[in-house]
Amino acid sequence: MHYRRLIVLMFLLLPLSVYAQNTNEAKKTDTLTYALYMKAAWGELIETGENALDEGTDFYYLRMRIGIAYYNEKDYMSAAPHFRKALAFIPNDPAASEYLYWSYIFSGREADARVLASNFTSKFLKDIGAKPQSFIGGIYVEGGFMSNADFTDSTKSGFGKDSLVYGEIKPENNSTYFSVNVNFVPSSRFTVFTGYNNLNLNNKKMFVSTGNSPGNFNLKTKQNEFYLNAGVYAGAGFTLSGIVHYLNIKTEDVTASVNKMTGAVTYTQASETLDNYVGMFAVAKSLGKFRLSLGSSYSNLNKAKQIQNTLSVVYFPLGNLNFYSVTDLTAHSQKKDDTLKNSNGKFMTRGIVNQKIGFKVFDKLWLEGFYMFGNAENYNESSAFVVFNSMYTMNNRLGVNLLAPLSSSVQLSLRYQYYNLEITELAYDSPSTYSTITKTNKFHKIIGGLKWTF
């Protein structure tokens, strides 16, 4: 039997004087809140109880009644502090422990729930229907594809000038993506999330030049990634994380050289391997209906150096996971290699804002919508799990996610993104003068995922 079901009997049998200030005001509050509890007048009970706390009246029953009222209103984030306070009055109290555990679970605070449950007996875990801790906390796999809606095989597609003597462009065409990840839980306070990602990207490099046939080359980029996120729960809602994301990139390219005497073009194909990484440290704090995190990362993507600082603010106005807002505020600084074109050898900083809104649509379906404000280049997000290392700048990104929990252990997801890439063309009007022309290409990305928790 769940201990929560015994709470009314406890209220009837245990004397107030054991746990409360034995004052007339406390007795009055006890009588009133008990009556409201028995009538299931949750809203009135919350108001009456909170007012009593503000006036200095505090005791075990009051905390339990307010907590249960919030819990029955599904405001689990407001309920949890009252159950914690009830446990301060009566340590290891079964009813308060059970309510607090499930308040944490329904608030998405798995680390708090694990630490609390580490003090439970096996019998108590079974009695309240909680899962015992498993060394493997879960497995997550996802995969999908990206396509360029503006891509064409036309020889002269993308070239922005009719007066060119020479031009080259390398648009992205399409890609496939696969990821498999495992979350390890060695102890109640320590987690290790590790994963492998594989990306295969198809480009096409095109050349035009006066007096020569167009040159067209299909090129590939193969990217293998390894991700590690080690998290430590420090208590009081704080989590510290150290993150490393390694990317091994094998890319093909073609260069052209023009004979100044004859004007003939010679093409040279080559491949290059890059070892890139992102290192990150983050601290997160659950605070009432807010979840705050601050992450700072350093990376060396695409022969450049990046420093990125992101403040993430998650707000749950209902005190549960049925409606939420996620705002990421990022300061991204990048210093390009001095040998690259348009590099001044200094860190250039830009601001990026990601806004997401999520809500429960049906009993087994959540919908999220998001938009990115700003231009992203060699940029990471989602605790550096997602790394955007295209050779082009991304903007106007928006999308929707569908999340469908089939059970308490299995969840399906389907994610769609639309975004623009600013594709650059190198254009020579004469053998000695050139310019860079930017053309916007529209992209679509679809990713499906399966999450299985133990």
C-alpha cells in the first residue's frame, strides 16, 4: 500500500502538539487546514496555508497539507519544498518521502529523486512503485537526413554574375545522420552520458571559367563523433558537468589552377582530415519553477577558435512538465585562422538567441516549437551535444518537435528543422580582382529518435 494513502489516518491519530508550536494560532490553522484538506478544497487550502507560513506558523501537518494540495493541483515544483520541510520535522517520514520522490520525478528532477531514493529500503521502493537504480540509466538512438531545397545539378547554378572570367562554388546537397547514446549511472550522484554520432555529407563543387568547359565534382565529407558528458549532483538542485565532444572529419575538395598563358584550367582533387573538439563546463540549478544553467565552451572547429558562453533559462509556469519555455542566450566569439580569407586575427563576438515553447497536446503527445535569432557559425548547443560546423553561416532556423511517450520507459520523437545557409561563391571579374557573393539556400532536416530508460 502506498504510504500516501495513510495520510488521512495519520492526521486523525497523531496530536498536533508533537510537531507544532502549541499556540492558539497554530491550533486554529491546524483545524482550518484540516477541514479544507478533508473537503479537497486545494486552492483555498494553499492560500490559507501559505498565509499561515507568512505569519510565522509552521508545523509538519501544515507542510504536508499544503504539499498535497499543490500535488493534487499537479504543481509538483511548488509541492516539493513543503515535503522537504515536512521531512525536516520528521526525518525519513514515509508519506513525505513518497510524495517528495514523485514530485521530483514529475518535475523532471531525476537526480534529486535518485539521491532521495538512495536512502530508501528495497521494500519501500517497491511499495511506492519506484524503479531501483540501474547502472545503465537509458539508451537513446536517433537518425535522419538533411536536404538542400535550392540545390540543382545545373552547371551554372548559383553563379551570381554574367561577366565572370572565373568562379567557383561548393553548395551542400544532402546528408544522413545517425547517433547512438548510453547514459550510465554509477552512483546516485554521478552520471556519464556517452555517445557516437556519424554524419555523411554530399557536396558538389562547380567551376566556370572563360574558354573552358564547366567543372563539376561530387564530393563527400565523413564525420565520426564521440561525446562524453560527466555530471555530478552537488545537492540543493545543483549539477556540475564536464563535457567533451570530439569530431574526426574526413573531407574531399577540389582546387583549380589557371594557366596564365593559355587560360586552361587544371583541377586537383585532394582529401583532408581534421581533428576538432569542443570542451565545456556547465553548472545547472533547479530553483522553484525555473531551471537555470550556465555553460562555457572552447572549441577549434574548422581551423578557427571559438569561445561560447550560454545562459539557459527554463520556466515551467504550471509547476509541471505540461507547459514550458526554454530561452538560450549565447555570446559566441570566434577567431579565424590568419591564413584564411576575411580573417583579421581577432575574436569577433555575436549574439544568438534560441527560444523554444513546449506543451502537452494529448495524454501521450508533446509539441515543441522553436526559433533561432542570429547567425550561427561553428556553434554548439544542447550541452555541446549538437555541433554546427558547416563551412557556411546558418540563420532563420525554426522547427517543431513531436515527443510521444509510449510508456514510462519508452519515448519516440520526430524533429523537423528549416534553416538557411549563406553559400559563398568566389567570383573573378578579371584575373586580378575577385569578390565573394553570398547566396541563400534553404534546408530541411528531419530526425527520428527512440529513448529507452531503465
